[in-house]
Amino acid sequence: MADAVATPGQTMEQAIETPGETLGATAAALKADKTDWKQIKRQVIGFTFYRILPEWRRLPEAERAEQKRRFAEVVKRWNQPGRMLSLSYSTVGLRGDVDMVLWTISYSVDDLSQMRAELLATPLGGYLETPYSYLSMTKRSQYLIGHEHEGQADSRGFLRPGGQKYIFIYPFWKTRAWYLLPIEERQRLMNEHIRVGHLYPRVKLNTTYSFGLDDQEFVVAFESNFPEDFLDLVQQLRETEISAYTLKDTPIFTCIRMTPEAMLDRLG
Amino acid sequence: MADAVATPGQTMEQAIETPGETLGATAAALKADKTDWKQIKRQVIGFTFYRILPEWRRLPEAERAEQKRRFAEVVKRWNQPGRMLSLSYSTVGLRGDVDMVLWTISYSVDDLSQMRAELLATPLGGYLETPYSYLSMTKRSQYLIGHEHEGQADSRGFLRPGGQKYIFIYPFWKTRAWYLLPIEERQRLMNEHIRVGHLYPRVKLNTTYSFGLDDQEFVVAFESNFPEDFLDLVQQLRETEISAYTLKDTPIFTCIRMTPEAMLDRLG
Amino acid sequence: MADAVATPGQTMEQAIETPGETLGATAAALKADKTDWKQIKRQVIGFTFYRILPEWRRLPEAERAEQKRRFAEVVKRWNQPGRMLSLSYSTVGLRGDVDMVLWTISYSVDDLSQMRAELLATPLGGYLETPYSYLSMTKRSQYLIGHEHEGQADSRGFLRPGGQKYIFIYPFWKTRAWYLLPIEERQRLMNEHIRVGHLYPRVKLNTTYSFGLDDQEFVVAFESNFPEDFLDLVQQLRETEISAYTLKDTPIFTCIRMTPEAMLDRLG
Amino acid sequence: MADAVATPGQTMEQAIETPGETLGATAAALKADKTDWKQIKRQVIGFTFYRILPEWRRLPEAERAEQKRRFAEVVKRWNQPGRMLSLSYSTVGLRGDVDMVLWTISYSVDDLSQMRAELLATPLGGYLETPYSYLSMTKRSQYLIGHEHEGQADSRGFLRPGGQKYIFIYPFWKTRAWYLLPIEERQRLMNEHIRVGHLYPRVKLNTTYSFGLDDQEFVVAFESNFPEDFLDLVQQLRETEISAYTLKDTPIFTCIRMTPEAMLDRLG
Amino acid sequence: MADAVATPGQTMEQAIETPGETLGATAAALKADKTDWKQIKRQVIGFTFYRILPEWRRLPEAERAEQKRRFAEVVKRWNQPGRMLSLSYSTVGLRGDVDMVLWTISYSVDDLSQMRAELLATPLGGYLETPYSYLSMTKRSQYLIGHEHEGQADSRGFLRPGGQKYIFIYPFWKTRAWYLLPIEERQRLMNEHIRVGHLYPRVKLNTTYSFGLDDQEFVVAFESNFPEDFLDLVQQLRETEISAYTLKDTPIFTCIRMTPEAMLDRLG
């Protein structure tokens, strides 16, 4: 299970709802894996959901354009190979409470905070609220965010995030009963789950961990070019036994991948 | 069950709370159905609920009139046969948290987002909030939204949405226990439900699916000219066994169908 | 049970928490009742709870007075015998989230919406929010709202709403378990409930139905000149068996009956 | 039980969580009590929690001072022996959602509403919100609020509210299961509760009743000069059996008693 | 258990989720402890979470700088050895609803309130909201906040709070079932919990008590330089039996320790 998470580039059938490091299957997988995972820095993940105040839309167009330019500039300045990568998404018309999303992958809680502070210090920051924000970490360094690993992307299998048109993000909690099941039972329940995932190869899963860092236990982000595939997958998963161990998996955000400029233009 | 959904033009007794594609009854129905459903594009549905900020009502009448004109213009410009159809409703005086609703049927998540962005970019957008927004899809192309299917409406049975004075919309979640019932038991429970639905032929049901795309599992929209029929139907359904498998079915929105101009005039 | 609701002019012991039309007792009562209920129009009920924005209180006194005059004018213009009746209440100092309440009885969802739209289109509407709003219907025409039934008030027993100094309003949901009880058991539980109601003859009950029209199942409104009677009644009802079938019965609004002008003056 | 409530001047061990008038013990106590309780007016209690809008703090100091003076004037003008008594508390720095509290004891719902309306009609009212408000009544006249009972304070044991530096207020709901327990069992559970209360003689309890008047069943207010005593008492009560019958007992407000002027000065 | 709390300087394995003073183990520990704990003043703890209003970010830079200076001045003026100590943290980019946190340790509820009032009375106070605020006390004087105990820090083991880069704060409620378990069973469950804690020596725990003073039962604050350690610890604790007795442990705040000036600069 856990190794499914550890192996980046994973598809659906591998990594959903990993029951943790203690499963026997994991130990075996780790033994076979020659990578020295302990040496690899954990990644710090931020999903930040912004809402623009309605009064911003009353500003003159030129002022709004300048504010968008300044905001996009900060996003791009912080995209530094080996340090931080931010992907931008619009949710205008798809959620009522959120207008745009930044998915940031970095190596430092402080970098993430500093970058967000610089965004809010731009003129646009005077008109932004943040209705949702999810902080999480990878269990192992999962995403390829710069040149340093460039040559190893295939062999090491780092994910290249943002390669699909849509992302579906939600925070996730399992019931406490799940965590008290014997390992073998969790494995059995996972197997059925994985079998269903196999049926939807066009959906890619990213699992990150928030235990103790934020309200939820996990933040999961599914990437796909086919929303109908994800809809059908989630509906079908309702009929698996493991589904009864989900405590909460909302809110769910459907987001469209676009450049920072396009994301900002969709605000008005 | 699922075929009830698949057959547009359905009335109440056919389509409520379909338990999914895996039911045996569905397989039989599909076999008998000569339509090549796989070829038909899924429709993308948006229910967007707007609230006008009180301060908008303090603006001069002429300014408000101009803002309403610009907003209605965008709604109508996007009503493009074969691409998008938006129906407009007022909830003034019927809900405290929402003033008007757009029900949009399209074929693209991006179109929906872009259209909503253009609405918010009108001057009225500077005074709007969106307290609720539901994103969903049909399982098969369900609504007739333009000339391309005109001649086939009868034979193919596409719904013509918006034909009744009132619509009753709500998001819907079933309990996880429902999804773990054997198919035969779900069928038995559905049968009773359908029997009650038969008693109210003046109520038409539209079921759409949100699994993974938004917080709820379904968005259902009932159309009728007779609110008292819908009230009596829902009360009577409480006494069916299947009702115990409803996890949540609120908020419920009673909406009055009217032109975009009339909907906007009811704002003040 | 249901006939308790059907018989206007009811007191406490008759009509609380009616279990619906299917009870045997109802059939008997209906048989004895010569009124042709099917011919009687159902009434549309709106309970609208307004909150004044704090900034309104900063306006000059003359402007506030003029705004109140215009608002009261609309309330009174829509009080049309046989069409609509609105009763006005203050909750200032009794609730923190609501300042005033309109209880409107009419025959049309559209009339209700149009009347509320005209209220919000007055200058005061620019400073109002609507934290709560309940839409419901009577099962049969219950209230006497104009001259047309004047002569029949006694024989037909229509309620004359608003005859007491206080009203206690709340939305109400029963558990799903209630709806699955056998009729005889529901009858038995109701009998105890009714017995307690008999002890408080100074409390009058109005039950309205919201199934499918709004979030709650019922909206109940108790009228009395004696708040302590209602407090004691509700506390005593906690010890009845039927009380365990209440899912939710909040928020509860204690409201003081007064003229529209007095209600508005209490805003500041 | 109920007589503990009926006997003002009560300490902790007497009056917490009274199970109502129907307990046998009450009947006995009432028989021994020569007071004609039926003749004594019930008291109407309001706990109103105000929050100052941040923008108020941007006003010039002189304007704020004048606004505070006008607000305090109304509080004091309504302190009328035999009619109304208001106690004032600050929660600045102790709660994030509330800045000050008025605890008002009166004999009339309308007086309470009128007094609060006059407070909101002062210039400070243009900058106040009321995040919480609890309306309740005593079961018997419990507090001594003026000269009329002066000579009987000892013999009749009316409470003199406000005699301690701190007050701890919370709304309170019991589970429905509690109300269905046999009287003897409730008595047994209360006895243990009372035994723990005896250990903290420096904590004084005030119980008021909200059934049907407001969302909660009770509003309880504990007075003490020693916050650590109240903390220890509540923690210890968690280990009593009766604690399992608490449905909800939040939010909890820790408040500091001060004059209206000092309370207002703490706003800024 | 309880003595784990009583012994400041504790690490993870000692003090988490202490089941209260009644455990036998505590009595033994106290007997062995020569300190006269009864003589030691209880500490009053405030965790205050501030959010800056977006409009503040529209102010001229010089005005914002001056406002920050005045706010920091108050924080520092109240840092008085033996009376009060405030630690400052930023949450910008880590939470959407909160921008900065003050953790204040003092000996008086009134001091805490007065200090917070002075903060809000600075010009920055006109742009601050307080979305969360937790009031609690230590069971014994736990933190070393000034010179008076300087010489005894080692022997008495007072905590020196703020020594780590990150703090993880959350309010905490146990289920009522926990409090009704026999002492021996609670001890057994704690032992497993402690065993897991031992595995993460780089995480330090601070437990404070809110029973009766605020909504939650406990406020816990974990300090560490290693967020990944805390993440792994919390995930691993999910698999302990005692975890099923957690009622609620959110929201969770990840905060970065910095000077008041740095914390304020991160606002914009």
C-alpha cells in the first residue's frame, strides 16, 4: 500500500487510501526497492483556494489588469527549479465559494508561507479571501519540480504534476474504525478498491498527508482530461466495502488547469 | 433503475434515486435499447445560485437597469443551440440566502466556467455572491438544447427542460449502507418508491450526477406547475422504506421560472 | 391526527405533529366532515426573518423614518382580503441574528415572491439581510384572511391568526424512524402528546408543511399571551415518548406582535 | 431537584440540571414550603453578547467616548428597582467572537426587547453585532433586583446576582434519553452530581429555562472569584454518570464583571 | 498520568491526554514529589488567532508600518518577567482563516483581557478579526516566564516555551465514554500511547486545560523543529486504541515562530 504512494507516477489502482507504513505488503515492497528513501527530503504541499471580493470587480479595468500582472509575477518568480513549483487553476463557475487555486510543491513550510505572504502583499491581496487552505506533506519526495532530477524522471518515476486539464481536489478523513482493523483486513479491502481503480486508467492520483499539520488526514488530488471518467470511478467506488470507512471527503473542488494569467483573467 | 435515468422524458415513477449502472435490470434494459449511448456526449450541468449584495439596492435606478441589461445579454448570448442552454429562475421571497438561479446545460466544463466568468465580469458581478453552486453531469445526453436534435425529440425522448412554472432543486446524498445492499434489495426498495411516484404524474424529475465533481452525489430538480403536488409527494415518500437510506437532501430551493429580464427585475 | 390539522381553530391538543393523511383516524374524521376539502385552495405561507445592517443605524433619523414609512406602506398595500395577509413581529433583543419577522398567508407562491421583492425594492431593502426564511403550505385552507369567509368563521372554523401577543416559531423535522412506525403506534404516541397539550389551553398551535418546498418538514407557530405557559408545555413534552422522534426543532424564535410601524421603530 | 431551583441563594450542590417539576422530591419540598409560589411573577432573563465591528476602532477617540457614554446611560436608566436589573461583563481577549455581555433580569419580554432596542438606537448601535443572544425565564422569581423585597432577602433567599468577579455562561441541552429515564434513576444520577458540587463551595450556580423560547433548553451561569475552581469542578463532573446525558454545553463564555463604563472602555 | 502533566519539561511520552487527577498512579507520583504544588499559582493561558481584514492591505505602506510598530510595542511592553510572556507566530499561507497567533502565559484572566484590549486599541486593531481564541489554564505552574524562578529552572523543570521553530496547536475533546472507563483501563490505553510518543523525541508537548472556561476540554500545543516528525507521530497514533476516544481535535494550526515584528511583516 504505502509503497504505492512511494512510487511516483502511480495511477489510480496503486495509491488510493494507503493504510500506512505498517502493512506487511509495504515491508516487502521496501525491501525490493533499492532507493535510499530516508535520504530524500519530504515535500511540503500547499493547496490555497482564493476568493476575490465582489468589490474588486468594480475597479477600473486598467487597475485590475495591473493587479493581475503583479500577482502573476510573484507566482512565476517563485517557480524555482529544485525549490518550489506552483500550478494554477480556475474554479470560476464551478464552485461558488472559490475562484482560483494554487497548488504549490516545495521543500519548506517557511518558503510556502513567505511566498503566500508576497502574493497577499501585491495590490490584488487587498481584495482576496482564502476560504480554504490545505497544508500537507508527501511521505517521500514525490514530484519532479526542477532540473536537478531531470535525467532521472523515468528511472525514479517522479510525478510531473499538472499534466492534465482538470484536477479534482478534496480533503479526506477515514473513520477511527479503519485504523483499528487488522492489517490483513485492510489489505483485503484495499485490493477491491485497487481493482476498481484499474478500470479507469485515464485518472491519475496524488495523495498527500496532513496528519497533525491541518484539519484533514489526507489531501488527494486526481488529475484527468476526462471528468466523466472521474465521476464514474467515484460512483463505482461507493459500492466497495472500503467506502464505509470514509468519514468525510468534502468539499470537492473541480478545477481547470491554466496559466496564472488565464486564471486571473477569469476573475473579471 | 438506471435505464429510467437513461430514458429522457421520464416522469417521477421512472428515475428517482437510481442505484447505478450495476443493477441487473439495467443490463436488460440496455440490451433492448438500440441507441448507441456510448457515442452520445455527456452533458455538463451547472446550477448557480446568486445573491445580490444589499448595497446594490442603493444604486440609482438607471444604473441598476443598465447592469441588469448587460447581465441578461450575456445569458442570452450563450444560449447557443447544440452548445449551451441556460434557464433562469427567481427565488426572491422564497429563500433568504439566494435571489436568483441559473440552470445551465452544456457539453463542456470549460464553457460553463467561461460563461459564468463573463457574467461576473459584467457590472452586476461587482454586487453578486454565489452562496451555492452545484456542478454535475448527466449519465447520458438527456436534454434537448438545440436544433440539432429537433426532429428526434419524440423518438429519442430528450427532455425539454424549463417547461413548468416551478422547479424544486436539491443536492442529495445516500447513506453508504445503501450502496452495500444487494441489487435485488435495492430493486425492491425502488419499486415501492416508483409506485408512489406514479401517483403524482404532474411532477417531472431530472436527475444529474455529481460524484467526485462536487460535494453532493446527485443534484435533483423536479419541475411542476403544482407546488402542492410536490409537497404531498415528498411527504408521502417519507413513509417508504427507501427513505431511511437518505443521508442528506437539503438545502431545498423552490424557484419560479421566468425570463432573465424578469428574474433580474425581481432583485429590485 | 390529520383531521386535527384540517380543523382550523384548533388548540394545542388537536394538531401538534400530525403523522400524515394515512392514519385511520383521519379517514373516519373525513367521512364525517361534509366540507368538500378538495375544492378549497391550499394556502402558501411565508415566514421571513429580516436583519437590519448595523450601518443603517448610522443614517440620519429623517432618512430612516422615510425608509420605514415606505416599507410599511408595501406591507399594508399587500394586505388584500381574500388574497394576502401579513402579520408583523419584532425580535429585537430576543434573537441576535434577526430583528423583525413577517408572517404572510396567501394563495400563490408568485404573489409571495412579488410582495417580498417590492419590500426589498424600497430604500430600506438596501440595508436588509434575510438570515432565515421558511416557505410552507397548509394542507387545507386554514386561515381566514379576508371578508369572503367572514360569515362562516364560526361554522368553518378558520383561524384568525395574530390574535395573541407572542408567537413562537420553529422549523421542525421528525426522524425517519417515525415515518416507518405502524399507524397504531403513531396514534398511541400522539395520544400522550395530545393529553399534555390539553393542560395548556392558553397556547394555540398553527402547523404548516414544507416537505420538498424548503429545508424543514414543518413550520410550527404557537401563539400565546403567556410565554411561561409555552415554556412549561415544551419542557413537559420532553418527557413524552414521542419526543424521541424529533430530529431537529431549532432555531426557535420568540416574537412580539406589533403593527408594521411599531416593528420598524424598534429597529432604531 | 426542582426545589433546589426554587430556593434562591442556592449553591452548586442544590440546583444543577434539575430534572423538572415531576420528581417526587419536589412535591415534598413544595409541601413544606409555605411561600405561595404561584403568586410570584416569573422573571424574564436575557443574556446578550455584543461584538464591536473593527471599523468602530478607527473612529476618533472623542467620538468613541461619546458613544460609550450614551450606551452606558441607557443601561443605567433601565436599572429600575422591581422592574429590571442589568449586569455588565467584558469578554475582550477571552472570546474571539464576543466583546461584551449584558445579563438582564426583568419581568417582561417586551421590556427586555424595548431596552435592547434603545441600546441599539444609540450611536454605538451602528457598530454592534449580536453573535449570541439567549432568552430564558426563571421557574420562580429567583433574583432580588430592587428595594421591594429588600427586607426579605434573607428569609426568602433571593439571589443577589453579580456578586463575584467572574461569570461562566453556557447554553445547555440534555439528551432525549435523559427525559425518558424513571424519576428514581434521575434522582440517583443527580445525587452523585450534587456530591461533586459540594466539593466546590466557592462556585455559585444560576439555572434559567429556555424550553420553547430559544434554541437551548437551559442557560446556566456560574459565578465565582476563582476560575480554577470552576475548571476543576467541570473536569471532575465529566467522570459522573450523569455527564453522559449532556447533549451540548457550548459555547462557554468566561466573562469579567465590571461597570458598564469599564466594559465599554475595554472595547478600545 | 496526571503527574506527567505536573512535571514540566516533559516530552511527548509523558503527558499526552492525561486522564485526570483521580488516577492511582498520580497519587503515588505526588507522594514522591516534595514540591508543595498547592502553593504554586495556576497559569492562565491565551491562544489568540488574528486575521487581518483584506482592506488593510490597501493602506499606504507607511501607515501599515506605523500600525505594526504600535502593535509590536504593546506585545513587548506586556512581556514582564513573573507576570506575562507572549510568543508570536505566523500562519500566513498555512491557514486560510488566520494570519497570526499570540500564545500568552500569565497569572490572571484580567491581565490577559487587559493586554488583548490594548492590542485592539492600537490602530491595527481597527483591521483585525479574531476567528479563534482559546482560553485555558495549567493544572500547576508549568512555564518559566521570568527571572523569579531563574535559578530553579533545572531542578523544578519549568518549560521554556517557544524554543522550537514550529508549533502545532489544536483544541481537544475526549468522548464521554472515556471519562467513564475504569482507571486501570485508562492507564492501559495511555501506556500504548506513551510508547508511541517515545519514538518521536524531537516533539515536545504542552497540555493546558479549558474545562468550563472555553468550548474545548484541552488546548494542546506541540513544539518541534521537524514538521515531518509530528505528521508521522499523529498518523501512527491513529492506530492506537485510545484514539477511538477522541471526540474532536480540530482545527489544527501549524504556526511558525518569529518575532512580533517578523510576524507583522508577513501580513503585507
